[in-house]
Amino acid sequence: MDNLRIAKQMIELNKTAFDNSFSAMTLVYEQNEKIFETILNQAAWMPEAGRKAIEEWLEAYRNGCSQYKKLVDESYAKVEVYFDKS
């Protein structure tokens, strides 16, 4: 049964590493988004269509990240359920 315990610990370590990495990535993204918005607000030469395209791109990225996080969390939950049954 030591192998099962070791496997559970490995999964927990991987989940913790993922959560910490994702949190760091999110913080960097949010900071970059603020900087980007400041630059866009100061760029008088940028047409409105370009601004809208960039805002849509940022929103799509944000939604993609949250969906990815949700899927990874669901997958870890399934793995934990599997190991709990064993």
C-alpha cells in the first residue's frame, strides 16, 4: 500500500505545483493587461476597431485560461476519486 500512498502524494504535489504556477501566471497576465490598457488609452493613433479587437483578444484569453483551470481541476478531482477507491 505504500505505492498507493506515494502515488497520491505525487498527484497532490503536481496539483499544488500547477495551482501555484497558474496563480503566478495569472498575476503576470493581470499586470500585463493593466499595462496594455494604459498604453492603449494613451495611443491616440489607434483606431477604435483595433482597440475593440485587442479587447476581444484579451477577453478570449481570460476566458480560455479560466476554462483551462476548470478542466484541470476537474481532472485532478477525478484522479483523486480514482485513488480513493483503490
